[in-house]
Amino acid sequence: MDPSNPPVEPYRFAEPLREGVILGRPNRFIMDVALDDAQIRCHCPVVSRIGGLDLTGRPCLISDSHDSRRKLPLTVEAFSLDRPEDTNKRWIGMNQNASNRYVEHFVRQGAFEAVTGPVEQLRREVPLGSSRLDLLVNDRLYLEVKTPLVQIQTAVPPSVPRLPETPFSSTERAMRHLRELAASLTDHQRAVILYCLYYDNDGFRFYRGTTYDEVMRTVEACHRAGVELWQATFNIDADAVVLREHHRLEEW
């Protein structure tokens, strides 16, 4: 092993995540979970629909904040499309806020050097226009982290039911970020959007929903202005998050 290129350490959870079974999602902020022979109400960290799938009866992984001040101290961090009785489950991460922590962890180790170059300085939650973008590297690269979950772009077993299709048009915030990233290139050398996926896939593609044409016009304009689109693929389990690979998106 080349000592100048040390292995990348996984992002390790403070304690192992606990496995439960999703019983339902009463609203977008809540999931009811069967955990240790009890029904527990947990925080759902996804505001959108999740792949258009009915996840009732699917296994999940739960973190505990141990914060008595939180109304819902437990959070659903991942789910599986496998059955609860299956061994070697494949987990799909769903905590969109946690992706920022995972990416920061790997950026600081130099694992994203193909994207960032050598990292000398890293700042989080940096104001840009009317937004706060996720990471600023070396005061010259804006790095915005996205975890798309409206569409799960992997094979879905027939045993997982799909929910009725409903219009989805909540793209205003994402498109504003894209436009502000493009505008930042007048003052900064580079701007990158990093799409984080937590499952096997053939490459990220934009969701063909009700605002697809508007999204693609904005993406194309920002790409021409110099905004780079990258994908990072991770594995997640009860103990850790592992960065598998990352590459620049040439098609979307």
C-alpha cells in the first residue's frame, strides 16, 4: 500500500444504529416504527416522497440523539427494500441533512480530491445570495450537497408497493441554488453540485416530473455557465458510511 495515499476511513456512527420495521408515515415528518417489541414514533428526515414507494413493512435503521429536549429523539436514517427476515440487507440512506456531515468527513480526508483538489480550508453553511450553501473549499470552490430521494433509481422488488402518482413541483429551492451557484462563478473559480446516492445504480438522472422541462433548462444554463455536476455513491449500514466511488456527470 502506498503510504502517501492512506486508506479512507469510513464515517462511523457514535453507536450502532438499531434495526426496526416501518409501520407507516402519518405525515412527511414522522415515521411509526416497530422497535424492540414496541411502536415508536420517529423523526423522518425527508420532506419529499421517497421513491413513490409505500415503505410500510420495510426494515429501517434508527439513530438515537439521546436528547430529551427533542420531541422525537429517534431518527430513521436508512431503509431497505429487502424483507425484515432477509439477511445481508442492502440499506438506502435517507437522512438528507446527514449527507453534509458524511461529505465533510470524506472531504477532510482528501477522498474527494478529484473534485476539490488539495483541501487547505473548509467552511460550512456559507451565505450565498439568499441561500446558505453547504461547503466552501479553499475560498474558491462552492460545494452543494444533494440527496435526491423523490425517485429511487435502483431495482425495486415487486413486493414493494408503489403509492399513487401525485404531482410534485417543489423545485424552487433547488433551482435557486443552481442559479446562485452559477452567479458565484464571477467571484469564485468553481461551483459543484454533488448528488449523493446510497444504493447501487446506473448513474443519477433528473426526475422526470411535472417540472422536468423547467429543471432541465435551468440545469443546462448553469452547466454552460460552468457549474459542475458530480455523483458520489455510498454504502450505509448500522455501523458506518463508506464512500464507494465518485465521478463527474456527463449526462443527466
